[in-house]
Amino acid sequence: MKRLIILAGIMIIFFNLAAFDFVHYNYESGILQSDVVYDVFLYDTSNDNIADDWRTDSTKSWFMETSNPSDDFTGTELDENRWQEMPGGGSPTYDDWVDLSGTIDSGSHQGKGIYSADKWRISGDFDIQISFKDFSCDDNGEFRFAVFNMDDYDQEFSVARRKTSDGLDVYINNGTNETVSTEDENGRLRIARNGSDCSAFYGVWDSESGWSWSQIGEDFEFGTFDVYVAFYHFGEPDNSIEVKADDFILDLGTTTFINYGSVTRSTISEFPAQVFLVATDKGLDIIDAAHNEIWMRFKSYDHEPDLVRNQNIVADMIHTVFALDGKIYCGAYDGYMSGLCVIDFTQDKAWFYDPHEGISPHGTGWDSFADISQRNKHRGWTDVNAEYVPILGYSVYDIKAKVIDNGREEKTYVALANGLDLENSMGTVTVINLEDNTVSYDKTNELKQITNIDISPENHLYYLYDGRIF
């Protein structure tokens, strides 16, 4: 998860054998997030070695995602199934986030914002959060994250990133008016309700635990009524702000939100029986082969690469992709995804293999803090206590996986065309035993990349080297 390059675009056409028709998947049609396509894999789950009940596992976050109002704000338009603009403050700008920058009108205390009142509401206990970035504000102004009583819009509880009247930068619990000093221009805000009490938090990054939370002040007795969610610019008349909001997450709560899907997710909860996995310079698209539409999108980043603490599950371009038994294997030979990423739908998590070996407590490889439903919400990665076997090089050109009976039991082996060994620059093949977390290698004696690999029906490993097959 290291570097970045930019490559030129190509287009791709798939032939639908069942319909005897050409189907054009591209950016313009909305099916792909980019026309720069590096690899395509048809994943037919009927070829799996495990029962297919994982595809309909309603306990997994990705299955329940379709009925959750969480939003990564992908695209240049507001999702009108989730939000509406607050009246009187002007329209935000949408560009993979919600830009609330602007000036409050004279005679008003509210600038740009969006809210959920006529779209959905929350009942009972809940836990919600929002991210912000590039915060800058005049004195007496704030970026406010709030919940309102559905039956009394004057009853509000909120947490905010604020610039005080005397120029101090703080986080504030607007229920208790308690503050915490900060210099954060980028951060996260959270509200949780337990019974009738609401609590306010701000986010703190920790490389071991990810985004943890510090409470601002005491709990505030708010009430048990249904609420709607809002975030907006609040301040004195003529107050100016620059701030972008992103990644609204509902971690806990019962809502009235109906299954509408989103730009990055279809309305179909179950994993389709057949999908096209499309690796692009912007991430990974999973296309439902039966309906010729996007089922799930893994977006790499918004406008520029993220730091480890803010990286999505797919953090950069993907050059090669393979899938078997509910796991998608993604590799790259450059960029932040250099190495092997495993996206496991059966366990609802992702992890990463690369050559780096950290000093304790930092380990080998990486774990994502995101479940699959939060794949595009910048949850970050950690190598703390990671214990994945190291591969020999960062470059992964090709991937194959197969379940093989080794004479004692069946194991999943993942073979990588691993480019060059970092230690002595020899062409390298790496084979990972997934269950045992062990690894085997084969090296050439020359400075030439190994870029293609295959496992035969007889379980023989073949790779392409210098125009020859071994």
C-alpha cells in the first residue's frame, strides 16, 4: 500500500452469451467507475468449493447495507432518497463529498446544510458519525452535526467543530456547552443515544485501534422520541466557513429508511450467483451478470490518494483480480495496492499481504478497520499485531487460487506472479497457503519479472518467464 501512478484509458465490451447480445460496460453508462480497465474476471459461484449460503447471510454488513442510510456521498448530486437541502441557506456543492463552504445570510444563523426529516428517521438508541475536512471558519461559526426531535424541530442536540467568539478552535457539545481545544482541520464527529441520554464525541486516530473516540463533556438528557439527522453551517449572520462533510455512518439504530440502493450499491442484498469483477484505475466494480448493472463498487479515493488512516478497502488502482469461495483477490504492480488484498465476504472483512515486516507491535501485512459495507468510508488500515506471511515483492501481476488436496486435507492455495524479489531482484512466484498462513517461493536467476501464472486441473503450477512457460 505504497505508491501511485496514472495510466491512460481503455474501453471494454462484454459478450453476453445467454442473450446473444453485446452489452457495453463503460463510465458513460454508469456501470463502470472508469474506462481505464486492467483486468476482468467472471466469478461463477457455482464453481465454489463451499456451500453458497454465504451469499444470503443476513448477518453480514454488506447484506444489510441496502437498508442502511449511511452515505459516502459518491458523485456530483445529492442522493434524494436519503437527504434534502436545508431551506434558506443555499445549495451545497457535491463532488464525492458535501461542500458547505459559504457565508450565512444577514439576519440568519444557518448556512448551507442537508437533513433527513422527510426521508427517514431514527428510533430508539443510535450511534451516528460524520467526517469533515478542510475546516476554516470566522469567529462565532461552526460545522454542526445534529439530531432534531421529529415532533419539535426546536429541540436539538448537536456536536460541532467551532471557532469561538474569541478566536479559539474547539470541539463543542452544544447540549452542555462543554468544549475541548483542537487544531484539527480534518476530523470526525459522533453522536450516540442510550435511553434518553445523548453523548457527543470527536475522533482520534490510533494506529492500533483505528478511529477511536473521546467524549466531549457529560451526557445530556435529550429524550427518547424519534429524530432526524442534519449537518450544516451554523453561526452569526455574515459568518463565513470553508468545510467539506463526508462519510455519514449509522453504526447503530432503527430507521425508516427503505431499500433504495446508491451509486455504489444496488438494491439487491444477496451476492449474485455470477458477477464480472472489473479492475480499474479507480478501484473495483462488481457487476451483476444477470442484470448487467453495478452490484457493488469499491472506490479507491475521492480526488487524491489517502493516508493509511483514511484509506478505503481498495485504496488505489487494481491491476489483477480473481475470486473463489466468497473471497476476492486483488493485486497491483504499482500504487497503494501493490501486494495482495483479500476481500472476504464470508467473514465480512479485508486484509493485505506485502513484503514489509514491522517492529513489534507492528507486524507483517495489514488489517482493514472497515467491514465491507464501510468499504468506501475511509476507515483506514493497521499493521499492529498483523501476522500475515510476507510475500517477496510488492508487484503482483497475476493471481490464481485453488483448493487442493495435499494428501491429508484440502487447503486453499493462492499463487502470485510476484514480479521481482525485493532482496535480490530475481523473478518470483509466491504461493500462499491461506488456511495455514504459510508461504512457498520459486525464483529465477535473472532480472526479469514474472507476470503470468496458472494452476492446471492436475494442480501443476505454471508461470510465464521470458517468453517461456515453466
